[in-house]
Amino acid sequence: MKSVDVVIPVYDGLDETRACLESVLQTVDREWARLVVIDDCSPNPDISTYLRTVAQEYPEVVLERNTQNLGFVATANRGITLDSSRDVLLLNSDVEVSGDWLAQIQANAYSADRIGSVTPFSNNATICSFPNFCKDNALLFGLEYPDLAAYFPHLFDTGDCVDVPTGVGFCMYMRRECINEVGVFNEERFGRGYGEENDWCQRALAAGWRNVHMAGCFVYHKGGVSFGASQKPAVARAMEILDETYPSYHQDIQAYIAEDPARSYRMKALLSIFAGVRRPKIALVSHSLGGGAQQHVNELSSLYRERALFLQITPESDGHSVRLSVLDDGNCLQDGLYFDIDTDYEMLVDVLRQLGIGRLHFHHTMGLHPRFWGLAADVECPFDLTVHDYYLVNGNPTLTDARADYVNEELPDFDQRCAQHYPLPPGVDAGHWRESQRPLVEGADRVIFPSEDCRRRFCSYFDVRNSVVVHHPDPPAADDYPDVRWQFSGGRPLKVLVLGALSREKGADTLDRVAAMTPGEKAEFHLLGYAYRALGSSVVTHGPYDNDAVDTLIADIEPDVIWLPARWPETYSYTLSIALRLGLPVVVPDLGAFAERVAGRAYSAVQPWDNSVEQWGRFWAGVCDKRCLPAATVDANAARTHSIERDFYEDTYLEPIPARVGELADDLVELLERHYSPGVQQLSRAERILAWLWRISRSKWVARLVSLVPFRLQRALKRRLSVRPMHDIVRDQ
């Protein structure tokens, strides 16, 4: 074995340094590997004390100390030049290692001639990151680091590597022959750190050496411990220097990202780890339009992160192909698989079986191929159905007419009026439509409704044999919502806030017209989100938001009341959940789940959903004049004829799903390579056109022209250009 110095510069982060050194000391073979620790004049005396203790306990450890802080580059060079006969493994002090990591990395370094540097997989390693490429990741599925790392050497052989434009310095093996030829890091140009390993790797390439990223090793990297707030300026300056020195450097990096040659290794690892973990495994089936259904899917993945594993199946091309994604902690991972249902359906079934899927859970069927109604039987597992809207009733998810107003189900022309807004396929009437959906509804092991109102409406069309009524598990539990306080006492305009992506059904037009007729000195109307069209100047539109930031954004707006002007029977409403969680007064329609969710809650006014603009104007004028909301008009228990199973997600949801270990056959893994989807999803040309159209439609004059185009044509154009949620298109700009 070639002798190696594991060089660890240390500046700050006592806990991280302790974890790093302990993991190295437990795993390296001291017959050929030596630990070199350099204290870069740490400002934390506890670190210096700890390092001296380690050196006393392990005499073979080489401890050096800079008399003044030199920065990472000079400190690393001190370790690299300590012994000119040994290879170097440069390791950040916030990295943890396990198993035979060093032997595995060295074996790859000598698996071919002229390999100058080797970088393994890590959770936080830019182009060597796993599972998400070029991202800082949490450890997959909440696994402990050694358990996760143990998969990689079993999945990949020595020499399973790809060439990269640069190694990544958090854990980078450097062969001594290459160091002797290329030199050490450039202290003069890269100062205290960042960019030094990129520069070194570019020099190695110019000298005919290779930089490789190996698949068979995974190390943990916390990241950002030593540099803290100075990190971003240091990175920006380093990138400028690299551009000046190597004009093609960033072009090479972008070409590598676009080609993504390590994708097949990441996908094999991701699927194999998914199969190998013994937990209940559920495939969630939904549409690709985002919204509440996707939020609930993400919510389940987050809620059960350490108890179950989830896949998601969504239409990619309506009725033709689907994307299979792995969910982790509430997010779809970047890498996925595509299947054409006409030609690849049996392969999809094989993948689900071999991964160990124990249950399917349908959340929506819009855009799916009809074969999916039999998917659970083909995979040989039970399935659940959660009802998020009324698409299964007659193809109209919102039960609204051409004006986007709710259609009373008791009307004799109910289905015909719904079809004016959401036409059924040619030759299919509502009766045939419901019959085609019946096997899915009535064959489900459990049909889950997020509100009693939803269950009551839905069950008038289908025979539901095992219904469960349970609110979505968005925290906190209903009983833990804070008390509501009314703060508006006059002397200024009432501040009314509407949340979300407002379609016509969600009241965009109502908001616009009511705001336009209300004097500004009486009330201000704000929209945190965006509408399907540009709204007038009487509405202050704040633009799209991320759920993680919504609380802060609402606090900045300081609303007096949240208004939900929906005109369809929403089955749950996550925007209402935000208001309840923040303890804000609300005004909701007497339609759908709203009334039952606010029953008995203070400062929660329930109003007729079909109020005219004039009636809404009088309502808000009354609130401003009286400086209070009217008393509740709905009995606290009027809508609750079916018990809410409050502990369903905590105690019952996973109960019937067995924990399984799957195993992917090698021949299937090879076949799947042609089904890999891009790891980094960017806007398509059509989506860029859609984003441009959206931007220009916000202007006053264009908005007027757009308003002359029938809404059905607007919707058809959007879906032709992209099936992704509009807020994804907007955010990517």
C-alpha cells in the first residue's frame, strides 16, 4: 500500500472536529496511513486543548500548529509538503468517514495511470453530491451515516469512476507523483480559501493527469463550519480568479453538469438503497399540477421520514408516460425514471415489485393512462384513495360552471353545466365517466376524505365501503391552534389578505372587483401569491411564496384578517391552515370544508359563497365601520355528521403496510439506464415561452387584451406549453 497522509486543517467547530478525528482514527490503517492535524491558530481554545489531547493519546498523530492564522490554503500546503514521499488525502474538519473509506479511495486512485485526484460521493459536494446533484443534501431517508455509507462499496467496483473537470476539496485524494509535477495549492492567488483545489485540478489536467469522481465511497460533509458568513464573498472572488485564469473552466463545468455522467451511479445507489431499507413502502400516485394534492403528498413523506419510504408517480405526457420519483422528507429527489405506458408498463410493474412496494395510494388520476386502474392488482398490493377534489365525479375537479361558480348538485343539468367548464372526452357522458371510475373508488382498501363535507358530496355518487374522514396532518393539530385576537380598532384602513394561487374558482375576480369598489381609506386588499390574470391596482400583489417563508411574509404584511373568497366546495384548504396556525381572524364561504374547520372558532366569519360584489362591498364596509367581524352564522357541529379520526395518520395509516426489503435484479438495473430522467430539471423552451407570456400579461394593457381571450383557450395554451404548476414556472425565472 502506498503511504498516505490524511491532512486535516482545523480552525473552528469543536463538535465537528471531534466527530471527524474520531471517525478517522477508528477507520484508518496506521501501518500505511498517518493522520496529520494542523491547528490554524484556532480562536477557540477548547479546540486547541482537544487537539493536544488527541496527540497525547495517539502518539502516531502528527499535530502541527500555526503561530498565526494562515487560512486554509497555506495550512493545507503545510500538510501536503510535510513528507514528499507520501500521497495526500485532504480532509475538511467537518467531514465524517466510515468503513474502509481510505483504502477504497486509494484503490480507485491507482485503478488507472495518471489519475491525479479522486473525490468520493457525499451529501454536500457540489458535482459529487448524493442524492441530489449539485445540492447540499440531508442524509438520505434519515439514515445514520455509517448505515448509508455501507451501501456504496457493495454496489460499485474499483474503477467505477467518471472524469470530472475538478475534484472537490472536502475529501480529495492527491497522488504524490501528480503533486510533484503540478505543485501545491496557489497561496498567493487563493488566499484564505475557496477555489484552490479547482485551480490545482486544472493544472493537473493541463499536465495530462485525470481528476475522477468515484462511486464506491460515501462520506458525510457538514459544510461551511470554518468560513461562516465570509463564505459567499470568498466563493465569488475565487470564481472570478478561475475565470481569469481558465476562460473555459465554467463552460467545462456546465458541460459536465449537462452531461451528468455520474447519474447512472446515483440512480443505482438511490434505487438500491430504497430497496434495501426495511420499512413500509408506498407509491403515491398523483397529477403533475402541484397545489394541495402535491402538498399533501410531500406532507406524508415528511411526516413518516424515518418510518416509511415513498415513491411518487406523476403523468409526464398526459395519457402516455409517467415519471417515477423518490420522495424524501417532503421533496421529490432530482433523479427519476420515465416510462411510456404503452411500451414500458410491465417494466414499471417490475420496478415497483422489486423495490418492495407494499401499497399504492392514489391522490389524483388526471393525466393517467387507463391501465393505472389495475396497477395495484398487477403489483399485487392493496391501494388507498384520498379525495382531494371532484374530478372522479364528472371530470370537473371544482364542480363549477363556465363562469367558475359552484353548480348545485341537485340541479337537473348539474353534469351538463360542469361539462361547460371541464368538457369530458368526446363520446363520454358523466354517467359513463363515473362507471369508469367506480373500480378505483370502490376497490380501494380505504377512501380518505379531508373533510366531512367532501365525504358527503362524494358518497352521493359512489358506494364507498371504507371511508375515513381525517384532516390533513399539516401541523399543528387542530386543538393546538393558538387563540385568535382581533386587533383592528380603526384609525387606519383595514388590511385584508388573500393567500395563494388564485384561479377564477378561488375568487380572483371577486377579489379584484371588491377591492376596486372599496375606498382605499376604508380597506387595503393584499394578495400574497398571484392570480390567473393581472389584477387591478387596488390589489397589492406580493407574488409567489414558498411555504417555508410564508409566516415571515405574512408578518411583514401585518394583515388584520385573512379572506378566502373561494367559489367552489374546497375539500380542505391549506391556505386556511396557514391562517389558523397563525391565529389570524378569517372570513370564509359557507361552502366546502371551510365552515366545519372554523366551527366554534372566534373571529371566524362564515359568509354566503355567492355574495355579489355589492354584497361583499357592504360586508367589508360594515367590518370597517363597526371595527369587528360579524358573529358566526353556522352551528358549531352542523357539518359534522361523521367522526373525524384525529389519530389516523399518527396511529393507523401505516399499520396495514408491511415493512419489506426489496432487491433490484442486475438485468433490470441495466435496462433502466435508458429510462433515467435528467438530474437537474430546467425550463423547456415551451416553458420559457410560457414564463415570458406570464410576465408580459402582468402589464396593464396586455392584461386587457388577455381578458378578451376565452378562459378555456388560455387554459388549453398553458397545458400545451407545460403540465407543471405555474408557480414552478414563475419561480424558476
